[in-house]
Amino acid sequence: TDEGVKRNYPLLPDAIAYIAHSAIRNRGTVGGSLAHADPAAELAAVALCADAEIKIRSRDQVRWVSSRDFFQGPYMTSLEPIEILEEIKFLKPSATAETVFLELSRREGDFALAGVAAMLETNEDGSCRQARIALCGAGLVPYRAAAVERVLTGERLTLKIIKEAVSLVTEG
């Protein structure tokens, strides 16, 4: 509900609104959700879409891991048994970026069947400067829809281009 988070990282509160119910949301943490690595987790898709960097600490060392390298399999991450997730840095969207998080579930508050986090930046002529699209619940791990991003980038967002991009959404 923080206004600074809403303004600077709109994907985060958008996705959190889909997570369970307020009693659960108030007890969980972003780091805990990422470390749990549920393939359908909303925050994993947000981390991927926002090119998050994850700080991992053990007693003897600190290392940073890209969110793209963090998720290894269902409920598996690059965390070693002696490490904890300490910090997450999310990419701040540009002032011209549009973001959205959408999810399909049986009922409000249920686990996601599938979800998407998207961040698009357009040029003045309406062409797509940059696209970041991450999916959850669509595979063994949350993942970036790189084929879709490639199709959209540099193109005017016409219905034809959007249909082409949608046809590639599960590639990867």
C-alpha cells in the first residue's frame, strides 16, 4: 500500500493483490516467496519481468544472482543449504513504461493457474522500444517469454503483431 512503491514499482503491488488473502499477505515476504520458488508464484514473475538481482548471503560470503539464474526447477533455486536470500533489487521502470500483472485462478485468492507480468516501453511513434514479459504457472519454473519480447521490440503494436506475439507465448 506504500505510495512510493506504487509509483516506482507498480508491478509489485499489482501482483501482490492477487496473492491469497490479506492475512496471508501480511505474514509472507517477497524474499520468502522467491526462495520458495513455486512455479506459479506471482512474485517470481515480477522479479523476472523487473530484471531483479538477488543478494544471497552465507556466513562467509555474499553473492548477487540474476533472477533469470535464480529459479532452477519447481521449488528449487540457486540457494545453497547454508545460504539465505537477503535482498532483492528490482529494476525501476522508466517513466514511459506501462506495466500490468494478470492472473487466472479458480477463485480470488487461490493459487494461480497461470499469470503474466509485463512491462512495455514505447517510442513516440508507437513502436515498442522494449518489452519484458514473464510467465508463472506456465512451466516448471517461471520464465521470460523471450520469443514474444523479440517479436514486439521495434514494432508498432498492431493487432497483427500482438496476435503473432501471443502465438509464441509458451515458447521456452
